[in-house]
Amino acid sequence: MERIKTFIKTALIGGIGVILPVIILVMVFSWLFNFVTGNIQPLTNLIFADPASMGIFADIISIIIIIIACFLLGLIVRTKLGQYIHNSIEEILLKKIPGYNIAKDTVEQFIGREEMPFSSVVLVKILDNDTLVTGFITDKHSNGSYTVFVPTGPNPTSGNILHVKSENVFKVDIPLEHAMKSIIACGAGSNKLVEKYINLQND
């Protein structure tokens, strides 16, 4: 009976976790849409005499304005000043809003991130000498640094989490599966990995 209760509870929470961010996104877009439509409605009333044309034109213009606004905001936050302002607003205000982090993560999953967890195989310099360890990027931060998971061999499900400066992280263009095989084999088959690193240093 306890297992059934746990299963129902887990499934319910999982379902809420999926649908709640979507509802929040729909509500935010709906609010923006109604806000923009309400403000441009007087203009469309002057241009069109037909009520049906007024509504359709207002809806189209509202969608175009929202898309342009999102595009312009995206351009702004790509600059250093824009990133600083965005990060400041996010830390001071946005992250305190219930559901913001969930909604943000959901949007990133829908549109894709520049750096998805475990998408890049890297060699990480962890000491002052040339010692390198194999790892996978799990996150990238606003200051350019990375969070890297360094698995242990032969069991890659355990390992260490490192927060590393970008200059100590070297991306090697090899498939994730190849890196995993070399970890499980305790380093055997690391030739391609090391060769890619050598090529990076020679470029």
C-alpha cells in the first residue's frame, strides 16, 4: 500500500512539474498579448471601420510587436552591459518570483541551450602542471567559467564536480560515447582524446 501511495505521489508531483511551467508561460504570453492589443486597439479603430478587421489587425500587430521586442531583448542581453543588467534583475527580483526558475528551465529545454549538460567532452587542467582529467561540461556561468563533472573509472556514475575557469577547460571534439568507453576502460583508448588536445595546443 505504501508503494502505491509513493507511486501516486511521485507521478502527481511529476505531472505538476511538467504542466505548471507551461501554464505559467501561457499566462505570461496571454498577459503580454492582451496588454499590447489593448494599447494598439485605439489605433486600429481609426484605421479600420469593420470591427472584424480591427480585431484581426490588432492581433497580428500584437504578435509582431512581441516577437520584435523579444528579438531586441535577446540582442541586448548578448552584450556585456545587457548581461550585467539581466543578471542583476534576475538575482534581485526574478528569482524571488515563485515558479520563475522552473519556467526558465522549461523554456531553455524548448528552445535549446548553447551548452546542454554533458554535451561537450573536455580535458580539464586541475593542477599547476600539465595534469589533465577527462570531464563533461554540465553548466556554463555568466563569468565564462564552467562546471565540469569528472567521472571516476571504471564506474562513471560517480565522480567529482569542479568549478573551473575557462582557460583551464579544453574542449575536445570526440563523441561522448568514446570518452565514456575510455573511462570505463580505466583510460584505455584515450589516444583520440589526447591527440585532439595536442592539436588544440598546436593550432
